Amino acid sequence: MMILRSAAPSPFGRKVQIALSLLGLTDVKVEATDTMDAGSLLRQQNPLGKIPVLITEDGAAYYDSRVILEYLDDRAGGGRIIPRDAGQRFAALRLQALCDGILDASILTVYEGRWRGPEKHEAKWLDHQAGKVERAFAELEAAPPALNANLALPHVGQIALACALGYRDLRFGGSWRGDHPRLVAWLDDFAAHVPAYAATAMKA
């Protein structure tokens, strides 16, 4: 049995859990992990101390989420959530990179609020991160990625987008929704076609 080390609020862990469901890889134990616990096995399994980490039956540890999704796709036969066709594959990987960037900027913003008192918040830094998210959302709103175009399953980029939008709902009160109606409709469509999205809802 594989072990997925993650945490309930982790959008990157959610990516992996959705992929596992889509690929029918159900023989996995999910272990809640505290990245701040210095005594946790996490830091031995991933020297960076970051989640998620996937531990395979032979004890190999895979991280980060992009590597895990590629491993899972290969394990499921390949070409399932990472397209074989070069054009489709690079489009999917580029979308995943964009959405992971939204998540990185969002998490850095959350950490600024969590680890520094309000009087020490750096407005320039927060504006820098917000700009990344705003530009990415503008591009995605202009042309939301079509679901299941010539594909049996959502690909890694679409999975990443759903998780990024879900994280903005969780940590930022869904503030993105008012200005991005096409992305709201896209997420509703994704959730309707992918039951694992609701089943893996993130918790604070």
C-alpha cells in the first residue's frame, strides 16, 4: 500500500488525491502530517519538509505534487492525466505551472499574515504576490481551459486549476468569484464531472 503524507488544507495534496481517484489508484493510505513537527518522518522522506510526499510500497519517496502526478500517471499506464501528444502535453504542463504559481503566491500571502504581525506586513511584497494572481486569473478568465477536449480524464493542468480556485475559496473567501464568472462556471463544470473534487474539499 502506498502512503500519501499531506494535510487537510493543502491544495497540492488535494491535487494528488484527485489524481488518485481519477486513475483508480485506491490502495493508498493518507496520513495527516504537520510540516512544523521537527520529529516527523517527513523531514527524512523529503529534506525540504514539504507536503505532499508519496511513499511507494518499496519505500521510495516522491515529491513535489508535479512529480507525484507524473509518477501516478505512469503507474496507471501513461497518457491518462498527462497527454501523450506533445502539443496537448505541454499545454497541460504549462497550465499546471501557471496554477501552481497562483498557489505559491497565495500561500506566501497567507504565511505573511500568519507569521508576521500586522505592523510588520510588507505591503510591497503582498502587492507583488497579488499581482501574480491577478494576472494569472485575467489570462484564465479570458480563455478557460476546455474540459475533456480529446481526453478521457481531466489533465494535470485542469486538476491544478480546480485546486487553485478551491484554495482561493478556502483562504481568501472566494474573492475571485465576482470578477471571474467564466472561471466560476468552469469550476462548477469540473466539480460536476469529478466527484473527487467535493470528496477532497480542503479544511482550514
